[in-house]
Amino acid sequence: MGRGKLRIYLGAAPGVGKTYAMLSEGHRRVERGADCVVGFVEHHGRPRTEVMLHGLEQVERRALTYRGASFTEMDVDALLARRPAIALVDELAHTNVPGSRNAKRWQDVEELLRAGIDVVSTVNIQHLESLGDVVESITGVRQRETVPDEVVRRADQVELVDMSPQALRRRMAHGNIYRPEKVDAALSNYFRPGNLTALRELALLWVADRADEYLQQYRGEHDIRSTWQARERIVVGLTGGPEGRTLIRRAARMAAKGSGSEILAVYIARSDGLTAASPKELAVQRTLVEDLGGTFHHVIGDNIPDALLAFARGVNATQIVLGSSRRRSWQYVFGPGVGASVARDSGPDLDVHIVTHEEVAKGRGLPVVRSAARLGRTRIMAGWAVGTIFPVLLCLLLTHVEADLGIANDMLLFLALTVAAALLGGLWPALASAALGSLLLNYFFAPPLHRFTVSDPKNIVAIVVFFGVAVSVASVVDLAARRTHQAARLRAESEILSFLAGSVLRGETTLDALLERVRETFAMESVALLERAGDVEPWSPAGSVGPNPAARPEDADVDMPIGDHMALALSGRVLPAEDRRVLGAFAAQAAVVLDRQRLVGEAEEARRMAEGNRIRTALLAAVSHDLRTPLASIKASVSSLRSADVEWSEQDRAELLEGIEDGADRLDHLVGNLLDMSRLQTGTVTPLIREIDLDEVVPMALGGVPEDSVVLDVPEALPMVAVDPGLLERTVANVVENAVKYSPAGERVLVAASCLGDRVEVRVVDRGRGVPDEAKDRIFAPFQRYGDAPRGAGVGLGLAVARGFAEAMEGTLTAEDTPGGGLTMVLTLRAVRGGRAPDRVTVDGGESAGAESAGSGAGAAADVGRTVAPTAPTAPTAPTAPTSLTEPMELDHDRDRMTRQKAGPQ
């Protein structure tokens, strides 16, 4: 099943006839036998539109209630079940009533299209998302209902429903759009002639751009190279010289004479990057052409006239603007120039304008020696020395040697110098060496000697052949050197681009690392990424490396614009054009890295906000129910005791007081967990780690569970552990209380400890119903109750606090299945190497007896695995050490144990 087709009727304002045109199209489709239905059309009480609905099948709307009012929306489910061939859906930008299938109607339309249903819809130009600010500045009204431009651009057909402002106002005055009582207000506000004219122009230009996209696509599909002068497009050829600004302004004046004209400035750079263009001047010209509403393009081509014409024909240009040549008269011996070549080859479909300027015939300077940028000044000088001085020295040497080598051998020696000059200095020193060698051979070695004449024709041929071979060899050597240089440079560029591509895919490169890579690659002193909020706002650095980075693009030696409000500024030296190609890739990557860093930060902030909102929501739920339940019990008991109308017996009073105490203990427990979770969330838990024996802490953690509910098995030979005693006590207490809560009646919880390598494990085993594997991590999340735990059974923080405290002590808390059914909580702690616990015994009541008791060793063996019977609360024994020197100790009356509370406001 293919995707359906979308047809949109676009209007400049309400009332131009979009809905009427859509319904007319529906009638035409029905008359041709198509299955066409009305998904949603609102006639707004317009009689002519309402009449057009007659004869068309309408899918019943869906009724919704929102804030006490009834609304109707398009029923997407009914349309999908009906599956017509064509659906008419009005008001594409409409926002659906809350409770609908989708938030926006264009999303409903997308579903219909994906189901293979063709859709005909309507939208006004002011509802396009990209034009919201423009429409608000024109009409003073902000459009709240918008549709993404891409949704409309993806339409298979966009048809403009146009009407002049005067005709639309007459239609409004006749009452064909709004009710009579609204006409005067509409005509004097939104429907003013100026507003309607501006909106109409926006609609016409948007549709014209859409038509231009279709035209470019058609020309590309049919390989059409000739220019179709459907719209004025003016191409400005730039050389990087100061005359470029004059050409751009002249082209802008030409474009202003015709509405809808477009300016495209293009700079042609040679593929080998050798150019006399000023990078800073090009940057200024780029800014100028963009300020005038045009676009700047950088094109690479060895033949500048051909590349310029190819670009102009590729963009369907109608005119080319070039400047008069800056070359002097004698320089025309090298060719007719770019302007003359473009005018000669442009053909009848392109007009070429040659514009005069102040730089005409002032010269472009000497041609740049190709090898100068490739070999360096030292090698160039060595090449000229070998090509000009060494032939003279060779001539002196050969003329003073008594042995006659013959002119053939002499020529080979001079040819060797020519090849050496080509290898060192390139083509020009080799040509000079060949010319000088020919003259020396003629004068000193070809009879008659010491005259520039040759008597033997064979010697004439030999000298000519020598010169030709020398020039050919020099050209081949120079060409090979240039190709080697290009290959090396392309390899370096490919390595750099590969690095950039890899960093994009992996997301590894930070902004500072990327800028440092730019500084190292181009040997710069400093690199800065600058940005600003608007065209008139000051520049601010988004990142920089190196000393004294540029504060503005104008202050840098090289600046590479990135979009409208961002630039990469490099200080140290001016780069050639060949380096700017790679710099452009770095600049684009810098913008991507900056955006990615900000998006990561925003995502992290959003995650924290979402987590905070979830915690606050859960806390509100806990306060609204779980915390109010014990408060209600306390309030009821206190009110009963204070009642003067009832004479309570001592037994009744004792039960009410017991209820008050139970409620207070329960409330204290809930508030304690909430505060502990708050400290974990804010990172204010700072444990004070010390070495301690497990049986000093674990028995104290069992004070809050019923008698005969826990079996304790802590072997006396366990090593000591490095923990915070207070945090360990709270951790074990929460885990044990959770296990007791979910254990079946009559089943006791086992708390056993063992040693594994350098870790000590405390296992809390229950025989409850267990937890599925997919939920084992979820039970440690805050405010989570597993299964059908009743409300009021806690706020779901016990295990979350326990895991947080365990991780704060560099331990772990995980959940495992109990063999035979149930859940086992495994608390893993760090053991102290070489530390052994002193001889201790575990006795009823959970107290630890000292080793000074006689027969303690035997007692330990007898009592391992005995049921723990907690004693009644008494005065606290020697408290465990506080976990921080700045943290006071508070007594947990619920469990008769010492806990630490972080100092300072919560």
C-alpha cells in the first residue's frame, strides 16, 4: 500500500475561497466516480459554502467535552475504517481539542496519508510556522495555530487561491465571510488593505518559490542546460579583489528594477588553491551580498570562464555581472581575459554586463609562481642557482679540460643541470637553464666557436633537440612534482575530513579539542569561535584556544563565516584559498559540536527537571495520602481523648495512646525516608568510613521489626568492613523491614553474612512471592511500590534509600531470586584486609557481649542461627561514631538507634 497524495489550497487570508475550491474539487472527483468523503469541513455559517456540502458524504465527527463545553473534531478512526479514496479535510493548521487522537490536524492528515488515503486540505499563509513573526509584524496578531512548512512543502500539489484585497473587502462587507456584527471590526483591523496586500504578496512569493523548486527538479530530470528566463537571476563573478563590492552593489540595483530578482555572488577558486584573492576581502563581500538579500557561493574550477558559465547555467541565471579587467595592456599577451571569454561563450540566453570600476588596468601584480607556494623560497633560489650559475661553471670547466668529450656528451651534462633545476625549483628555473645551456653550447662548443652561428647542420639539429628535450623533461618533472604535491595535500585533507567525520559519528570531540586541532593544523597562534544573537549585537566567544584570541571576525587574520551569526576567527597568518576549503569543514564541525554540547546540556537539564518533577509529583502524592494517614490516626486519637462527652476506661485510654504512639512512629519513619532521599538526590550524603565489625551494627538495625520475625546468622570469623556505621544500620534496617513486610505469615526472614575474597556479603532472604527479573531494578527507584501494595504501606523509599546509602559507602545492593521462591537482597561491602573480628557472640535481644564474658566462645557456637528477640527500647548504648565531623547525631526513637542527619537546611 503506497502513501496517499496531498493537495493543498493555499490562501492569503480567510474568505478568499479555499474551502469553496476544495469542495468544488470534491464534487468534480465524485462526478468522475471517485470515492470522496468529507472528513471535516467547517462552513462558519457561510451559505454558499454550506450549499457545497450537499451531495457529498460526510463522516460523522467525534464529540468531545473539554472544560464543561462540547466540541466536535474529525474522527480519524472512523475515516481509517471507512478507507475512502479521497478525504476532504479543512483547516490543516487547526489545533485539536485535548483528548483527541493527535494534538494537531496536520498530524491526523499524516495518518490518513500513511494509510494510502488521498487528502485535499486548506491552509492560510499566516499559519505557516516560519512566517509567524513576519505576519505578527504586519497584522499585529500572533497566530497560535501553525503548521510546519515542511508539511506543506511535501504536498504533491499546492494551489494558490488568490483574490485582490479590494474584492475580499467587498465580500466581507456583503456579509459573505463573517456575521454582520463582526464586519466593521474586521474591516478596520485585520482586513485592512495594507494587511491584505502584504499577506497576498507573502502567499505569491511562497508559491513562486515552490514553483521554482518544481522547475529546478524538472530541468534536472530532463537534463536541460539552456536558460529558461522565467525569473531574473543575476550572477556576480568575484575575483577577491576590491572591485567586488562595486559589482555587488551594481547587481543589487539591477535586481531592484525587477520584482522577484535574485542575486548570486560566486567566487571561482582554482583546484590547486593558488590564487591572489584576499580571504578577508572575500569575507567582507560575502557579508555585503547577504545583507543585500543575495547568496554567496564558492566554486572550484581550473578554467574560470567555463566554471563561471557552468554555474550560471546550473542555477538558471539570466545575467552575469563581471568587472573590467585589472590587467595591464602587456598582460593581454597571456590571453583575452575572463570577461571576454565569458562574453564570447555565453550564448544568446545569457546577458553579460562588464562594469567599470576604480581598479581597472591598475594591474593584478605578477603571476603567482606555482612552485612558490609548493617548494618554498629556499628551494626556489637553489633551483635558479642550479639553472643559471651552474651552466656557466660547467662551461668554464669543459673549456679548460684538454680532453674533447664531444658535443653530444656536453649536451648530456647541460641536460643534467636542467633536470636538477626542475627538481629543485620547478618549471621556470628549468626553462631558464635550458635556454642558457643552448646558448652556451652554441657559443663555446658548436663550430665556429665563440660565435652564435653554427656551420654544421647536424649541430643545429642537436642543439634544437637538446632544447626541446630539456623543456620536455623539465615540464614532465614539474608536472610530476605538482601531482605529487596535490596527492599529498589531498591525502592530508582526506585524513582531516575522515577525522572530522569520525568525530561526528562518535560524538567524541569537544569544542576546545576541535579548536586546538584547528590551531595545530593551520599553525595558528589562536582560534576562537564567535557568535552573536543578531546582526547588530556584539560578538561573544563560544570557545577559544591560544593566547589573545580575536574578539571580532574583523580583528582576525582569517575569518570563516558559519551561517548568519557565527564565525571562526584565526590569528597568526593569512591562509591561502586551498586551506580555506578544509577550514570550512572545520568551521561547520565546530558549529555542530557547539550545538551538540548545548543540546546535551539542555537534555541533561531537561532530564533533571523531569526527574525533579517526578519526585515532586510522587512526594505530593505521598504527602496527600501516606503522610496524612498517620496524621489522621493521631488526630482522631487526640480528639477522642480530649472529648469531655465520653468517659474512657483505662484500657481505652491506653489503646488510644498506643495508637498515637504508633502513628507518630510511622510518621517519623516516613519523614526520615523522605529526608534521606532528599539528601541522596542533592548529593549531600558524605560518609565517614571506618573499620567496624558487622555484629556491632546489624543487630541494632533489627529494632523496628516484630519479634520472632528474623533469623540472624553472622559468623564470628568474618573480617571487619570499611563502612559508615550509621549508613550501614539504616541500609540493613530498610532492607529487613521491606523483607518482613512481604514475607508470608509464619515465615521468618534470614539475615546471613559471608566473606567472598575482599568483599563481605549480607544477604536478606525472604519467602514472599518474589519479583520478576524485569522489575528487579525498578524496585530500587524512588516512590515505587511493587505489585498491589496497599496505600499507606509506605511511600516506596526504603529500598531507594538503602541502595543510595550502600553506593555512598562504595558498596552495592542488588536483588536475586530466592531458591524455592521469594526474594534475596544482597548487600556487598568492602572488607578490611587482615582485619578479623574479635570473639563475640550473638544473644537474644540483639546485643553484643564482650569477649570478657566467660565461655563466650561456646555460647557463640550455640547461638548461631537463633531467633532474635529485640528488647524493649531503653536508654541508648554507646553511640556509633558520627559519619562526619560536622554532623550531629540524632536518636531514631522508632528503632532505638543512632543515625546521622546532615547539618544545614534541607
